[in-house]
Amino acid sequence: MKVGLQTPTPMDEQAFMSYTQDFEDNMETIQPIELRLEGRSYAAWFVDQISHYLVKPENWVSYKTYFYWDNGEIVAAITLRRELNESLQYNGGHIGFAVRPSRRYYRIENELFGAILPEAKALAGGSLLVCCEKQNTKLNEAVISNGGVLEEEMLSGGVEICRYRINA
């Protein structure tokens, strides 16, 4: 049974589909954006995950995806982005992070964020930009407790966003 932070494998399809279904059941957009199938099969998505880490696709940035497993279930997904395009510099940042809706009451954000931070710093090669919705208090607290300094609060598409900087 899988436990902890791991990169996706071809065997994870059923758990991945359960993760994405949890967002759909709660009428939420699947996050991080890199996890959206957008008409692809899981197998095609998985191949894209590998290739997007090795080669930057047009209009995208190079990134790496991780799943956080607990008792054989994907509890959270994290994407680490090597660099930022104009859109991600404005609203997105180096780390895409989401806990599945049915598991948010466990308050695991701080533990997960702390676990991925050393690799995020190494991958980005300097300071990190982390953006999250202001209403997501658990993630905001996790970013602050792991060294995040609030740069600004802004509106993006009618949603209040907090932009944090974490120095390497």
C-alpha cells in the first residue's frame, strides 16, 4: 500500500480517477491545473507528465508532479514548476498544491508543504513564488509557517489571491 510523497506511476489510474472525481463531486475545479485530463486518457496524461518534466511544451513551463498517499488513496497533489511564465508569475507560482476535498479536515497542508519545500527550492534555483486563495486559510498558514512572506494580496478573476515569497 502506498504511503507518503511519490511521483505518479502507470498503476495509479484508479486512485487518480478517484482523486479527480472527489473534486467533481464537490463541484470544484480539479487542482493543480496540471492534473486536468482535458480529454486525455490517464495513460496519455502520464506520458505527458514525464515529457513535461524533461521538455517544456509550448505555452507551458517544465514541471514535476507528486501525489501524497495515505492508506492507498491520493490525498493531495503537488506540482513543482522549474520556471514561471507570465501567467504563473502573476497568479500561480512555483508550487501547485491541492488536497482532495474529502480529506481537507485532516489539516495536512503544513506537513506536505514542509516535505516538498526542499525539492521546490532546489528545482527553482532561488526564491519561490507561492500563490493561494485567501480563503484557503490552512494553506496560507502552511506557507507562512514554512517561511513565506506576504508580498501582496490581489484579485484574480474575482478571487482574492495571496502572493508569498520564500527565499532559498
